[in-house]
Amino acid sequence: MKREYGNQQVYFVGGGIASLAGAAYLVRDCDFPGKNIHIIEEMKILGGSNDGAGSVEHGYVIRGGRMLNDEAYENLWELLNTIPSIDHPGKSVREEITEFDDANPTHSNARLVNSKGEVEDVLSMGFDMADRLAMGKLIITPEEKMGKARINDWFAPHFFETNFWYMWATTFAFQPWHSAIEFKRYMLRFIHEFPRIQTLEGVTRTPYNQYDSIILPLHKYLEPFGVDFTLKCTVTDLQFKDGDGITVTKMNVLRQGVEDVIEVKDGDLVIVTNGSMTEGSSLGSMSTAPRLNGKGSSWKLWENIAAKKPGLGNPSSFDDHVDGSKWESFTVTFEDSKFFDLMEKFTRNRAGTGALVTFKDSSWFMSVVLAFQPHFRDQPEHVTVFWGYGLYPDKVGDFVKKKMSDCTGAEIMEELIGHLHFEEHKAEIMATANCIPCMMPYITSQFMPRLGSDRPLVVPEGSTNLAFVGQYCEIPDDVVFTEEYSVRAARIAVYTLLGINRPVEPINQYQYDVRTLLSSLVTSLR
């Protein structure tokens, strides 16, 4: 029997993939009226951290790229299996991605490059017995006994000079001072990737950047249901009913600079993306370096509400440690294929099949990714675009004697050309290059050392109408900094708050698969 919702409203704070997925679950699985779903976003575009925009004239920008994985993204794939493709009528987005990925499989031939510009042999992980023992101990130690331990509390300095660390750290963006718990979760969740980390064969690619390939189809799917997308509107605070429970009664908002209040009536639901990994990001240009910005609205909202009620987490563990959570990315647009031609010859990989190339001796710890072209829907045929990043933006470069954070786009290109030993082609490469750097102060804040209570549960204990989604809520055993985490949280939030008796796709437990364990053991001994 179809449920009747009357005038019940659902408000999503934030327009990222978690909110879009939540709205999709509401209309798909709950028969919830689309016109009663409100997605409130302070930017002028949906997608949150899944961005991708620009033009040939001004340059394209992707603040960050997310790694997708067939085996570990259970709810993302289940959802995208029901979202129609924009480009291929009759096919789902999941089918579209699978067909594209099968036609362009990832197999890196140049995962690590040394200071001489030579591709390293990375078949061996480089572990010694102390590294193996520390890894084993980490995996069997319960999380509650680890507290705020950092990765470098568990491993000796040698571990951070292994091929494994160079590859794992740059694939997932870990730093030695990040949470040992998060590192452990990744080791268990992606244990099936360990034996092939040197080729990145487990990376699943989308046809375009993730805004064009995932966010846009989700948006187009929701539009005919009449979902309300309120853009350029910032939620600044939530008001709660007096007493011990957690019931939101009002939402304070700022609509293009004008203060307003949304009344949350009995039965209405509020689903909040608390915190943002890309908040405070700043773009530079070929002639200017990006700025380092501070906290914005999503962190301030979380701080405001966490101060009012217990059980809503502790944002300070994540947003007060910029020196440990920042790094810098850059997107480069060319009006020819010269750089791509040189890279394909150097890496022995066609663009889009090699995934990350990491310069392991780079003082910035720099990596680049050459995606399949075109990477944007409106990208002309003669234009090529690639993305890169440096995990140590405060260190002085090896060729440009400045901190990465102080460098212009032109200087970042100069440093990259130096690491590739492409100096003889420098003039040709730079002739049409437009490198746009992006400083992101909170990009790995979700990895900062934390206690179990620092992230609120998706539906906190005692909550009648409030849930959290995104990267800063707590889902036991799952890994943050993934699309799956946001989508899983959204599904849990919607089903729980509405009392829907439907299963959420379970986490695949590959650490209990004998063949995977044996393969991982053999890999550790290589």
C-alpha cells in the first residue's frame, strides 16, 4: 500500500552527492513527493566536492578526483544502476561507466618515477620484517584501543620509504600524521587492491569528470519529480526543541545576504552535510598563487549545533588542524596534445589507462593523472586537460626554489617539467599551458586523528528528525574520502528517519576471503 506523506517536508543542507543520493532514495524507494524535497546549497551549482567546470578560454578546473572501485562501492553502484544515462538512452549510469571502463582499463606502467626521471620497478612493496609485523598488529588491534593514534605512531621511519607507502599514500592521500584508525579501515576495506596497487587495475574510471558523469545525471533524474533546488542559500544554524532529545524546530538561513528562518514542522526531516573537504578552497592562475582561506559556513554550522546538543560530534578534531589537512591540486588545460604525446611515450600508457604517476623523490610529493580525453562535456577535440597535486605544499620545490603554496601555475608547470626531464620541450609545452592551482585547507581533514565520538552517527541517539550525511558522520567499518561513504550515509539516513524496512547494501568483507588473504600475504613478501 502506498504511504501517504501529507505535507511532510525533507530539507537537505548541502548540494553534494550525499544530498542528491538521499533525494533519489526518497523518490525511488519511498514514493516521497519530489516537490516536498528541498536541497539547499550555498554555491551556485550542485555537486559539492564532485566538481568539474571551466572553458578553453579560462581553463578547466577539477579541485579533486575521486577513485572509484567496483568491489567496494556497493551502494553507489546499486543507485547508479537505476539512474538513466544522459548520453545513452536505455542504459543506466552504472552500465555506461562499466562499458567505458572495460574499453579503457587501467594498468599503470609508470606508477613511481625517481629523481632521475626513471620509472621505478615497483613489484616489491619494499617491506622489512618490522613493517610486516607492525601492519599485522595494526590490523588485529580493535579501534577502541587505538584512540587518536597516528600512522607514524605505529610504523618506524623505514615504512614511509617503502614502495607500498609511496603508492598507497598517493592513491588515497594519506599523510604519516593521519589517523591510524582510518589507515587500518582502508587496509581492510581495500585489501583486495593490495596485490595490484602497483598497477591500479582496481581503479574504475568515469567517461568524463565526476560532475559530468555522476552529478549531472543525478540532477537530471531528480528534476522531473519536482525536487526543489535552492541555490545560493546558506544554512547558518539550527534551533532545537527544549529537552533531552534532538528535534530540529527551525533553520536559520542566509538567502543572498538576507537572513531568513525556515520553520521545521512536526514530521519534517533535516539531513545535514556537516563539514566539507573542499570548503575554503582558493584558485590561483598562471601568474598568481592561490590563497589559504579559513573556515566557511559548513564548519561554522556544525560548530554551532554541536555546542547545543551532546552526540552531534566534535568538529574541532577536523577543522582546527589546517597544517595537517591541506594540500594543493592543479588542473592544466592545453590547446594541443604536445604534453600528452610526451607523457604517453614516457609512461607507455595511453591517456586514461595509467592513472597516477607519482614523483616519489619530489619535495612536494607530486603526482599527476592524465584522464581519457575529452574530460569535460564541452571540451573541444584539440584541447587536452590533466590534473595533479602535491601533498606537501609547504616544502620548497626541487627546481623552483619556492614553497608550492607560493607558486603560480607557471611555476608549478616548471617544477613538473623538471621532474619529467622534459626541459628540451619546455617552450612548446608552455606555449598553450594554462595551469590553475587550487589550495584546499581541509581536503584531508576527514583523516585527522579522532576519537570515536568525534563524528556523529548518521542518525544520532535521541534524534527524531535530524540526520548527518557526507564525510564527517560515523559509519562503522566504512572508509571516508569515498563516494560510497556519502551514498551509504544518505541511504541509512532516509531509511532510518522514515522507518523504511529495506536493506542497505552490506560492506564486502574481503579480509575474510581466504584467496584475498593469501594473495595479500604473498604481496607483502614480494
